[in-house]
Amino acid sequence: MSKNVADIGSVKIADDVVARIAALAALEVDGVSAMAGNYTSDVLEKVSRKNLAKGAKVMVSSAEVKVDLALMMAYGYNIPATCQQAQTKVKASVENMTGLEVTDVNIRIAGITMPKA
């Protein structure tokens, strides 16, 4: 009698892991320049790849996930189109890597980065 994977044990994914997946997916979209720092802070800081989850907040309940991202956009990109691409990319990445259903991907544009002269 073969054992099903579900019969062997359980898999739990930390919220920080889901947040990091979402942040990395958003950063892959052309026009997204960085994650913003502390989501609730008025003073925005760019976060390093080491602290990606600071610009992402996830709420996981049973098998569903809601994602809130604070992004920095590069100057010259269409904000609505870029955000739609980021939402699609984040949803697909989180669902493919975790098996959880993403119900919301909310994006807040925290600032614009200007090109270096």
C-alpha cells in the first residue's frame, strides 16, 4: 500500500517566505525599481535584497493569501500598466511556488526613482 504525500505529514510555509517570493516576483517586472522600506513608515527607504520582505506584507489564512506591496517605480513607466504586470507576476509566482491561492495583490506606489544623470 503506497502512502500519499498528504499521509506523511504537513508542510508549513512561513509568511516571510511568501513575502519574499512576492517581492522577488515584483522586482522582476520592468519599471519596478525597488521595494519600499517599512510599509507603514512615512520615511521610505529602499531595502536591500536581504530585507525584501520589509516592502511586502502577506496575510495567509488556510489556503488563501492576500499580498500588500509597497513599490518604488522607475521614472517614465506607465504606472497602471506596470502595476497590472506586477500583480499578475506576483499572483502566478506565489501560487506556483506555494500552492496557495492568491486572492488579492494590492500595490502602493511609494515613490518614483529618477534616472542617474
